[in-house]
Amino acid sequence: MNQYYFLFVFILCTSCQYFEKQVPSEKELLQKELKEINWKEVDEYPSFTDCDKLTDKKQRQQCFFEFLSQLIQEKLEIDTLSVLYPELDTIEVKVTVFPDSRMQFEPHFPKDSVAYDTIKIDSILHARLVNFPKVNPALKQGVPVKTQFILPVIIKVE
């Protein structure tokens, strides 16, 4: 009986250590989780409906960028951009896709660029780059997020 008593006391004393451990607070767990997330990358890139049927993440991303470049190129072909700037064969467009599926386009030129009338090019972009198909925004942890990228668009094909 004496042995069992010591065994019982031993088990009781050693099991108490499990009750002494501090349970992390929700705030600590959230902070730890947020530190582990790579905020520089999205889980899913923006996408058009035609690209959604692709299952591979890289292929879907490539489909989105190619489809968007082609649409921008087609919309800018009908304008005087190539007449105004005959030496301009490619334009870089800063594209912003918002969580509510809106898109915004801005010309992107090097800081020291004075060869082009950026205001005129910006107004052409705003006038022509409208009525795009619905875009699904990028996702991070299942939540729609804003994304921005620079897209080179060929405006003169020879």
C-alpha cells in the first residue's frame, strides 16, 4: 500500500506541471501568425474568368498578364499614341487591381524622363483603358487584396 501511495503522489505532483504552463494569448498567437506570413507575395494572382479554368498557379498568372497586355495593346492601337510618339514602341503601364475588382492604369516612366508628355499619355490611357472584362482580385489568406505591377505593353508592331 505504501508503494501505491508514493506512486499516486508522484503522478499527482508530476502531472501538476501541465497546469502551470501559460497558454499564449490570442494577441500573441495572432502576432506570431502575422510574422510568419510573407506579405510581399499573394497566394493567388488577379485573374480573368478565361484564366480561372487553369489549375497551375504559374500558368494562371501568365494567362492573366498575357491577356491583360493583349487587351491594353488592342485598346491603344486605335489611338494616335504611335503618331504622336513614333519612336515609342513599348510603354510601361503601372496597373493597380483593387480588392473590389476595379483597375487603374498609369504610365510608368523613369524619373528623369522628359522626352514624352506624360500628362498627354496619361490622359490617353485613362480615355482608352476602360470597359475591361471583370477581373478577380488577388488573394492573400483567402482575402481580396490590392496589387500593383508594371506591365510592358508593345504599342508598335512592325
